[in-house]
Amino acid sequence: MKPRPCPKDPLCILCGSCKDIERNHIGGRNHLFWVTGPLCRTHHRQFHTLLERAGVDLEYTTDPVERLIRASKAITILQCMVHDTMQEAYLTRR
């Protein structure tokens, strides 16, 4: 079995890289601060670009329902990124 390149470091949940890992607040630091996931710098930037394009506002709001809606939208964007990554890997192995 091949050893992991950086066994003690977290890996990007999308590409498996251990370089330039950033703890991403998946649901937004102002909404669900405890929900985090490691992303490399490239995928972290891509995530925030997609949030912006989708119009997902991660600014704080006092409305708890609106915070939950915003967090849910952000989580959905990341889920789409994960699904795209899985599909890409599947299609390249066929």
C-alpha cells in the first residue's frame, strides 16, 4: 500500500491535495461556523466564485431562518462541486 504524501495533514475534499489547505466554513462563518471542510486554495476560491455567481449572500443577518437558508444554499453549492468531481473521476475510469 502506497503511503499518503502528507499523512498528518488534511486533504482537500475535492482533489486530495495536501498543499495550501484552508479550513472552509461550508455553510458560512456567519451562519454555521462549526461546519467546516478542508479545501485547497484553488477549490476554496472556486467555491466562493460559485457562491457569488449563484447570488448566495454569506453576510450575517439577524434572521435565523434567512441564515439557515443561506447556509443551506452554500452547502448545496459544495455538494454540486463534490458530485462533479465524483462524476469526472467515474467518467475517466470507464
